[in-house]
Amino acid sequence: MTVQRRLVLDALQRARHHTTAEEIARQIRARHPQIDPSTVYRNLEALEELGYVTHTHLDDRVTRWHRADVERHGHLVCRRCGSEQEIPLRTLEPLGRRLRSEQGFRADLAHSAIVGICRECAP
Amino acid sequence: MTVQRRLVLDALQRARHHTTAEEIARQIRARHPQIDPSTVYRNLEALEELGYVTHTHLDDRVTRWHRADVERHGHLVCRRCGSEQEIPLRTLEPLGRRLRSEQGFRADLAHSAIVGICRECAP
DNA sequence: GTCACTATTGCCACCACTTGCGATAACCTT
DNA sequence: AAGGTTATCGCAAGTGGTGGCAATAGTGAC
Ligand SMILES: [Mn+2]
Ligand SMILES: [Mn+2]
Ligand SMILES: [Zn+2]
Ligand SMILES: [Zn+2]
């Protein structure tokens, strides 16, 4: 556990919910400018491997990181207005069971947001 | 309809299935080296707006493009071995209906692959 | 405590785009 | 066919993230 890794973990504790790596790097570099952004990225991966953090993908190319101990949940994101909504994993579980039994595939349905059109934007 | 846009559309017709923008740019620039990659990216977006093409996301940072008239389908991708599998949209429809009725959300379940562990990699 | 070994780091170049800008091409109107 | 308007283009710089590499820090064995 290096000081760099400690700083990344601390930043994740402070942020309650899906932060970006860039935001974490910005915070750390405010006090420790010698720490390289690539070190932050690598430590997020390492901490994920160790089971401390996980990530999800919304509809852009930016990965969202959070502590592993927050309750897992799915995301709906509107491709029109960009709004994000959280949904209980329970809603997604029937599909998970189906993919498991029909294809032998253990889906991680919280990993990527479901993209679509939200109620407000519906035509 | 500029010659650049025509070339992008032609490249998509030749490739039967989820190509990358980089691959299309490579093909076009082999014959027309003055055409900039950014023109390819912008034309893919324009053609999507016009309804000719769509895109999907697998588990990397690369966007996959295809003609809009190919049969829509879902993707399963294994985060362990990277294997990709196509599944009929029919399998995903029950979830789509549920999100529609419970949240008023019109999900596009073919837009992002479902990430998980495939049968071969299961522990 | 010293030494060896391994993990991690900062730096840099790259990747897959994205965006701003001034130049050019497409398309209307007359 | 010419002129004006708008869309699109090539170029170059920027963004979020990845990967190689040599230097350094952490760790554990003696
Ligand atoms: Mn998308
Ligand atoms: Mn991921
Ligand atoms: Zn919306
Ligand atoms: Zn697999």
C-alpha cells in the first residue's frame, strides 16, 4: 500500500458516488502535483482487483468509479437529455437468470448503464 | 451527400458487421489519403442522424458501427476471455417491457453489450 | 539492519476520438 | 451560369485513457 494508492482510496471514500478518474487525479494533484494521472488510473484498476472499488459505464467514454461497498444498482441514462436514473438490481435479475440458464452466461447487469429515452423526453 | 460521406457509407456496406471508425478511415485513406479521420468520425455521426447507420459498445473504448438495416441483436461479452456472442433481441424484450411500464423508459437494449463471464470461463 | 526481489512510479508516446477554426465544396436562388 | 448561403472539410490542438520503460520504493528473507 503506497501513499499514492492510499490517496486514491481516500478520494473515493470522500466522493460518495460514481466519480471519474480525472476528478480523483485533480483532487490529489492539488496537494501532490508530482503524482501522475496514470498512477491514479493504475491504482483504480489495482484497487478494483483487490475488491475495494468497482466501475460502471454510462453513455460516454468516461469510466465511473465507486467504492465496492455501496449497494449495487443499475443505471438508466437518457440519450436525449442525458439524465441518469438508478434502478434496483432486482429489476434486472429476471434477465440475469435467463441469460444464465439459456446461455450459461453470468451477466453483470450493473456494469453498463441501459441507454434509451426517458419519460420526459418520450415523443 | 459529399464524396467523403459516400465513401464512408460504401465502406460500411462492404463490412457486413460492427466495424470500427478507424478501420473505415484506414480503408478510405488507402485510396484517398487526403481525407482526414475526423471527417470519417463526423460522417458516421451524420449518417446515424440520417438513420443509415447505428453503433454499439462492447467492453472496450472503441465504438462499433454498422448499417441500420442489419437485424438488431444484443451482445454478450466475456470480461475474462473477451469472447463476443450475439443474442436475439427477443431475449431482452421482457426487461424492455418492464422498464417501459415501471419507469416510462424506452430502453435500447442493443446499444451496449452485456458484460459478464461466459460459460467457458465460469469458475 | 542489509540485501535482493518485486511492485509501483513518473515520464512519455500513443490511442480513439472530439472540437474549434478558417478554407472549400455543395446547394439553392435568380 | 453566377452569386450567396450553408454544410462540410482538412488541419491541428485537446481529452480521457493505455502501455512501455527505466528509476524508485516497498517487502520480506536472512
Ligand atoms: Mn453510444
Ligand atoms: Mn468496464
Ligand atoms: Zn431524457
Ligand atoms: Zn469467456
